[in-house]
Amino acid sequence: MRRLWVVASVLVLLAGGGAALGLALSRSGGQAYVGSRPPGHVELPSFVLREASGSPVRSRDLRGKVVVVTFLESKCRAACPVVAFQLARGLRLLSPSERSRVVALAISVHPGDDTAASVRAFLRRQRAERELRYLIGSERELRPVWRAFQVLPALATGDPNLHSAPVRIFDPQGTWVSTLHAGVDLTPANLRHDVLLALSS
């Protein structure tokens, strides 16, 4: 148990991709995001990946929606189950109308471990099958995406429990507005708050 807490603490340090922890200074409609402030004006990187089902997901097709992005490993037993479970619970707090304007993505950080079967099993265990679209690909396809998001993949550490695992929120214009972190400020209520604030921007 102590090891899991140590790993989770390391993940928190890795998660921000350079963003400082603390209350976000970004504001919309006079309210502050709960998540930490992104490092300047950053837009959703361009990518084309696929879901475990084989359906392609293109970043350019997500314009006009709030996009929630995180980075998971299906064999991870530290932060990943927490992140997936909290995300699913938070998304279920949205009304059907609100949910229709939100896309939640998990991008694989280990193409060897994240097979279609392992991803489906992971989402099933975390009760996130309907809420989270888990994107996979080859190492060649994923490496440019990791670089664009500036995250550390599990493939690089050799440990499924050690990798970047931020939850980043992009507004309908594609601008990164907030980051939530497992064990710090990622809760269903905080996710709902920041998603609704992004929807209103």
C-alpha cells in the first residue's frame, strides 16, 4: 500500500506536464477552474488514433466540444484505476444535454500492454465503458502524441504504474483550460465543475 502512495505521489509530480499545482487562475464568467493553471495558451494537439473497437478518432473532429484527455495503462494498478473511475463518475453527473457536448479520451501510454482486449477489460473493471474512449495505436503512432502532450509514457519507464496521468480539459475552442490530478483535486464534483465552466466559455 505504501508503494502505491509513493507511486501516486510521483505521478502527481509528472502529471502536470510543467503546470504548477494549485487553483487555476484561468477564469470563465467570473468563476475559477478548480484544476491547476495550464502553462500559457496551449491548444489541443493534432492526432489520429483509434479506439479499441477500431473506430478512428481525429482531434480535428472534436472542435466545438469540451475534450477531457488523460493518459492510461491497462496494466497499471496505481493511479490509472482511480483516474478512470473518477472520470466515469464525474461524467455521469452531467445532464444528457451537457454530456452530448463532452468527449472524454484516455490515450495509451504503452502500446504493447494496451491491446483491444486488455483495454476493454480495464474499462469494464472501472465501470467506464460508456464514458471513456480509450485510444490505442502502435509505438510509431503514439510517440508523436506523447511528445505533443509532453507526457512521460509507461513505455519509457518500464513500469506500468509509473507514467504521466494528468486529466486535462480543453474548451470548445480547443484551448487547454484546466488540469486535475489524481490524489490532489480529481473528484467527480471537481470534474463536473470544470467541464461545465469550459462548456460556458
